[in-house]
Amino acid sequence: MKNLNRCLLLVFGISIGYAALLAGLYKVFPNSSALLSLKVLLIGSYMWIPGGFALFYLKKEQSKIRWFEKPSKSWLLALALPILILALGMMVCFVFYPPSMVNFSLENNIFSSLSTSYVLNVSAFFLFLIGTGAISAMTVNYFFSVGEELLWRGYLWEKLKFLGFWKASYSIGLLWGLWHVPVILLLGQNYGKNGLLGSVLFTVICMLMTPILLYIRHRSKSLLPVSIFHGMFNALAGIPALFYKEPNLLVVSGAGIFTVIALIVVNLFMLNIYKKSFSSINNGCYENKVV
């Protein structure tokens, strides 16, 4: 556990320092076109801080984690589950927080040649978003997501799985959520100026999402589908906000309260339906394959 403690200390320390450095640069040079154009890449680099240290300690311990597999049903699961979770969250959201405005004039222009029907044009737009999200999840987003997954669902799971599936999941999720706090508070990631409440909310989301990610890893014995899920969710997380003129990101985004409700439903479903499957993980039958 000594290596694990050192790894986490380094990850959190350097992550806080990196986020503070970026926040300072954006404050000193608020109108820098170079910094603004590189913001996605700079924040994306933050995702590889855990991955870098995970690889370092895996090499130090002469251990490897399988992070590639041939296309399988796990890929489809990784692509479909984010859509289902976000759709469930949106349905609950629309009941308690009705859309204030739906304005897809741009999308109507893009798909106006397909049909004169507004509904069909908007449907085509959402299918387009899902399609591009899937491509992004397996390419650009995958590259960034795997940086996180190498530690949280990779190295850290191997160290903590003796706790059992659920305890390890929520422990890893808690650490994963807290690791996001510097970019949420200092850079306004996901929630803008609502960083304090956003930090708490996102930590809960990370805790509830980790059992799903670890189950996908258990099915696939690989980090590739886990990273695809992560990338797909990130790609589609902004869709709920399209239904609101001035969206409250604490409520209607993929990182909002209604996503928490959707994830609670999924966690309860997993707990009640797949007890036999998860008991096999708890009993330690899942062993990581070295490649």
C-alpha cells in the first residue's frame, strides 16, 4: 500500500498545482487567444496526470494492465449505457424541470434538406450527435479518458479490490471525484461559477458511476471499453442543456442532479439484479490478465 499512497499523494499534489497554474495564467492573460484556443488540450492534459503515475508505478512493480481487446459486446455496452443514463436523467428532468426553450434553428438549417418536419430534423440532429459522440469516444475522447482510467479503474482497482466490489467502487469513486475538484473550483469546469456545489455534486456522480465502469471492466477484462464509456459520456453530457435557454448546469447537464437520480436507479438495478455476478467479483475470481 506504500506505493499506492505515494501514487495518490503525487497525483493529487501535481493535479492541484497544475490546475492552480492554469488558473493563474488565465487570470493574468484573460484575453490570450493562444491560451483560449489551447484550453481543451490543457485541461485534457490534466486527465493524463493519473495515467502517467499509474504507468510509472505499474512499471515499478513489474505489473501490467490489459487495456486493449478485440471488438466485442462490451464495446456496444460501453456506447449504449451513457445514452441510456443520460436519456433517463433527461426524462426525469423534463417532469420536474420542464424545458424553458427548444430552439434548434441551426440544426434545422443543417438537416432541412432531409425533411420539412421540425421533429424529423431535430431527431436527425440528435442521431448525428450520438454518431459523432461514438466516433469521438473511440478516438479523441478515448485518448484522454484512458489517462484517467489507467489509475482509477486500473491500478487503484487492483489495489483495492480486496475490499469487495461495492466498497472498492465507492472508495475509488470518492477519490476520483475529489481529484476533479481543483479544475471545478479553479477553472470552472462543468459548472462555471457554481464550483463549490458542483464539486460535491460531481463527486457523488463519480461515486455512482464507478460501479458501472468497474462492471464493464469485469466483463471485458480490459480498460478499452471502460475508456469508451467515459469518452462517450463526456461527448454527450452537454445534450440536456440544449433544451434550455439559460440552463442551470447543476440541474440539467450531464453532470447535473438529474444524472445523479439516473445513476442511483442504475446502481440499485445492479445491486438487485446482478447479485450473483457481483458476488464473483467480491470473491476475487476476477483476476487481471497481464499482456
